[in-house]
Amino acid sequence: MVRKVAATELAPTTYGWHVQADGLQVRAGRRMAVDGLDLRLGLGVHGLLGPNGAGKTTLIRALATVLRPAGGTLTLLGEQLGARPDLRAFRRRLGYLPQDFGFYPRFTVREFVEYMAWLKEMPPRDVPGAVQRTIEQVGLADRADDRMKTLSGGMLRRAGIAQAIVNDPDLLLLDEPTVGLDPTQRLEFRTLLRELGEQSCVLVSTHLVEDVAAACTNVVLVDEGRMVYQGTPAEVAAAGGADDVGDNPIERGYTALLGRHRAVAR
Amino acid sequence: MSRTTERHAEDDVLAAYVAGAAIPLDAEWALEAHLENCARCRARLAVTPPLAEFLATVWTRISAAATGAPAPVRSRLLRALRTWAPPSQLLWLLFGVLVTAAAVGIDVLDATGHAPSLVLLVAPVAPLLGVAAAWTRGVDPMAELAVASPRAGLQLVLRRTVAVLVVMIPALAAAGVVTDVSLAVCLVPCLAFTAGTLALGTVVGVARAAVVLGVLWVVAVIVPSLATTELSALLAPAGLPFWGLAVAAAGAVTVLRSRVFTTLPSTNLP
Amino acid sequence: MDDERLLRRVAKGDRRAFEEFYRRTSPWLAVRLRRRCADEQLAAEVLQDTYLAVWRGAGAFASTAGGSAAGWLWTVAARRLVDAFRREGRTPTPTEEVMEAAGPGADETMLASTVAGDVGDALATLAPELRQVLQALVLDGLSVKETSALLGIPEGTVKTRARRARLAMREAMT
């Protein structure tokens, strides 16, 4: 289909990092859940690790522009989000899967992803093809026309992943995407993540350390709203020793780094 | 030297295209653009034996894999409807209509004819259920996903509000006609409260705003009116210009502050 | 019966309509895909995936606004091709080599179906790598990201070449 290509689409990419945060502060309720976080994320799959209450969900919500920062600067895909940001254009290039996302029970999987495609302002003629593709990519092709309420937890989460990637986003934010997935599904998901990471910046928040080790090129460790460590999975593993708590090298490294950070903070 | 585009492709260009041979760039461009829209020329593509074999092989694989039925054809109307009011909102909208119907019933059955019109008393708050339902996280399961989307903000607010009004205004108008009350007094305060809930909602959250305004109205107008069996002065026709002003003001506030509808209300977060 | 009506029949589960739709559109689609993908296996896979997607999703086409069935078919196929390239790794397209071989001395009769005057001349003067990018973006309707995956070049390069192509076209037409 012959289409017009807007000049803005061809404008050179002026940003080095997809996500750039400096001293980011984000409030959640009355707490300052993210408190002075510096972050640089580029292409690839980044794993976001941290104990409960570390501010992971709040950080992801801030990156999804669903929460406004209380302080610091946040630049996403080259757009600095100041006082009155123009979010529509940016959000079309965003994919977001919240930790608890809901759905209308009577919607079928296809209708759910189509509705999200509409909310994401995708061009209408691209929608059916894109919806079918992403449903296949998450392995729900045979359940595509079943109502969401008939799906298991793992399938629902996969439908959630499908809506997040339907618009081929440049920045993909996934909050606990592997909850409820069985080991085979998690393996398939990691392959999908790696594919996506080649052309987008993907941030995956998870408490499953093995997922991080297998699929991520970069690990971001946070605690109490601050950055603890950012590096490759190998570097995290190297930080741990035999007497650190953990079942595998990454877990041990995680515990070690966390312990060191907390010791310094006190 | 090059002539203007012919209506259909030339045979030799088509043959070269099928064979995978080189074609001058401008010819190839025109041809591909044309073929996408011209079934006749597509039919004229000569299917060479290797191509036919290729297509046949692929077809056997396709027909083997194409089990089951295709996706059911969804009514375009239903899909369009969902973009105006999500399913979770429709239910509450229905409550609003039922409340109106109940008011009509009570008014009609009122033998004395002295009691103030319940329809007029209820009209301003009947749509609040539908308005609040569209923006309450507990009610709308897809609230966070919707708020995070590009379409969030003024567009979605307007759509969902229009959906409420499209249902409530005819219902209230019909109620007004049946119970023989001034349509303007029936409808304008209703609009003011709808806009007012949204406007106040940009500050304290739509659900809370709906509750506040609803309770205020009940306490300040409905109860006194029923107690004194005299319609509150606020619903006198003389007050209509002020109600109109309220609609405009609340509408303006909502539009100016519509950015609020693109974020999660931080007060609701754990 | 036109292709659009045929697709609506497919949406209702009519397998004969599906076979007819395949018969009518697959030669064109296969040729267009092969001109972008040297690997016959890959092209076969993409063709198969596309029509399976059509079988499953024809109803969705029927529900959305108009446009030609073939146009819609191409949007599905082009994305499948991009996905296949993303998964398997890039393969060079055959047209580049073939183009070099043909050279500028094209047969006069071939010029009959051309883009009108200036635009046609401008297109003809474009360097092949610029033409490729322009074709992917404008003719095939792909995004910058998808073009980058299809041609196996970085997104920045896609943008640079597209801008150069635009500039070259504008200059050639003045």
C-alpha cells in the first residue's frame, strides 16, 4: 500500500539512551517510592530486580508515564518529560503491561488485543494483521476467539503481553510478565524477549532471577527507590561468593550486592 | 521520453516481473502499486510451471494447517460501541436509567399531585453513576491500561461522557414529558452535574467527586424538597442561566485539566 | 465476485472461497515476496503463514473499514516477511544483483507502464540502496523499524538513506 512517509518519521534519532533518568523521584501514595534514581537504558533486554517494596512497580509506572515524577528529570525516547509533556505521540511507541491488569470478561482474546490496539491509536488497516501476529507470537493462536474469562492465569498474562507488543513499541515495559507461566512458556517468552530486545528497549521487572539470567543483557538492581547496581548478569553473578545466600550464582550476587548497598546506606 | 501511465500493465512488463527479471525502477514502482489495486492485471500474471509447483506445495501445507473455523465476524456496530462506552460502564449507566424510571413511576403514581417532581430532583444525579463508573479503577478492570494509552485524556473523557449523555438525556427527556415538567429544568442541571463531577474529579478523583456532589445534592435539595413538599429554589426556572453558566465553567475546567485523565490517581495507590 | 466479497465468504468459513482466494491472489503475492526474499524456503513459509492468518482473521478484515483485499493481504504478508527476517537473520534480496546486471539500457517497450514523467525519471536515477529503502517505506508501507529488519541495516541508516532519497528525488525533479 503506497503511503505517505512523514518527515518526522525520518528525523535522525537524537537520543543516545531510550530511557534516561537523573535523580528521579516518584511518589506512590504517601511514600516516595522512587527516591533519587539514576538510570540509563538503551537497546536490549534489561531486567529490573529488587526486593518487595523497592519501588520497581512505581518506576515502571513512571516510565509508562502513568505517574508523574515528583522530582528529578526523565527523558524517554529523546523526549524530556517536563511540566506539560505531549504524551500521545510518545505513548504510541510504548508498550506496557501492568502487574495487575484487568480485562472485560466477555471480551475474547482477539477483541481484547484489538481494543488495546484502538486505544494505542494504531492505523485501523494494520490492526487485524498485527493482532493475529502478536497472538501467534505469544502462543495463544488456538485460544484467540475464546472469552478471556475462560483463560488460565498464564494465558491471561500472555494475552497481556500480546497487547503490550501489538504496536511494535520502541520502549516495552513489562511488570512481572512471567507470573503464572509454566517453564516451557517461560522459555518461549525468553526467546520472544530476545527478539524484541534487538530493536527495542525492553525493561522487565521480575522477582524470578533465572528469567533475568537467561534473557537479559543487562540487570538493574534497585532497593528502596535507589539504584544499587547496573551491569550484565555475569557481573552480578561475579559479585557473589560461596557464602552468600542463594541457589544460583545470580541469586548469590544479588544478595551480596544488596547487602553491601544496605550496609553503606546505614 | 517516458509516456504517462497507461491504464493497465503491458504484457512484457508483467512477464519480466514474474520472471524476476530487472525492470526499470519507475516501471517496477508503478507496476507494484498498480497490481495491488487491479485484480484484472493480477489475473494476467503468467503462472510459470515452477511458480505453479511452488504455489501448489504451499497450498497443501496451508489446507492441512487451516483446521477449525475462522474467527467469528464481529459486528462492526458492537466494536464501535465499545470504543464509546466500555462494558463496565454500561451496567452503571443502566442503573441511572432505572433510577429515572423509578422516579417517573413514583411521580405518576403520586395521587396528591402536591409532591415536588421526583424526576426533577433525581435528574441531576442520575448520570453520576455512569460517569463515575467510567473512571473508577475498581469498576473498570482495564483502567490502568486505558490510562496509559495514547487515547487517554480528553478524547476518552469526551467519548465516555457522550455515551452517558446519549443514554441519559433521552431518558430524562422522556421522563420529563411523561411527568409534564419543564424539560430545561430537567436537563440543564443534569448537564451541570455531569460536567461538575468531571471537573471536580480532576482534583479529587471522579468517584469521590460523584459521591460528594451526589450527597450534597441529596442533603441540600432532595431531602428538604421532600420534607417541605416544595421544590427547592435551585430548581426554579429563574436559576437556569446560572446552571448554564455552571455547565460552561465545569466544561472548561474539565477540558483544561484533562491531562489528569492520563495518569493514575496517586491517592488510590497502595 | 470481487476479492473483497470473496474474503467475506472466507470469514464465514467457506473453504472453497478460501481456495479461490488463494488461486486468485497467491501468484501475485508469491512473485512480490520472491522479489524481496532470495530464500525460497523462507518465502514459502511467509506465504503459508500469511494465508493461515487470512483464514483465521478474514473476519477482522470484513469488520474494518474498506480498502482493497489485496492491499490488506500485502500488509499482512509484509509484516510476516519482516518477522521471518527478524527470526532467521537477513538474506540479501535478489533484485540488487539482478538490477546491476540489467544496466541502464532498458527496452523501450518496457517504458510504457511507467510512473509519469519527472517522478519516473527521478526514480530511475536513484542509487539502488536508496531505492530499496524508499520501496520498503513507501511502496510496501513498512515502518522505519520494520524496514531496518527487512533490509538488515540499522534504523539510523534507513532514515539517512530515506532522507537522501527524498533529496535526490527533489533535485532530479527541479
